[in-house]
Amino acid sequence: VQLVESGGGLVQPGGSLRLSCAASGFIFRSYAMSWYRQAPGKERELVATINSAGGSTNYADSVKGRFTISRDNAKNTVYLQMKSLKPEDTAVYSCAASIRGLIPRGYWGQGTQVTVSS
């Protein structure tokens, strides 16, 4: 199993970024996918989740209306489009795969750093 995030970087407040998570080694279309983030000194936070078919999404209140999660099951990839970024969005963003609400051991990516700063 591999989950590889990309697309992080340094962006100014109000800017946008799109994160990608490329999956391999498991039946991607059977798993719900989520993005999590963890800022220094803070607990990991669930940011967004999309179901296996892509028809249902959920967001943390802190990102509703600014972030959009999507997936392409033909490409085994999940995305996180982030707009109107704020300094408090600074964190390491990781993707994870879950089935029946559980994330199996090893079904996490390594993470990509997002820094929002002027």
C-alpha cells in the first residue's frame, strides 16, 4: 500500500493550493478517503472525507466553504482544493484510506507541508 501526497508549499494568505494523493496497492474505489492535518503542538484534525463513489463529502467546520475534496477513481487519486487560505491552515496534510469507518494499519500517506504566510 502506498499513499503519496503532493502539492504542498508556501502560499500567501488568501491564496490557493491543490493537494493530490496518489494511491496504489489496494482497491482504491472500495475505500473512503480523507485528508487530515496536524499543526505543530496540536492534535491531528480530520479536514475532509469523501465516500468511495465520490458522491458524499464531509468537512470540518473550520474549512467548510473554502476546501473541496474530490476523487478520480480511474486515476486512484484524491484531491483537496484549498482556497482563501489562512495562516491557521498551516500544517502537515496527510491522506488516509478507510473502510467501514476504520483506517487499516499502513493506509496513511507521509504528508505534505502547507505553510500559509506573508
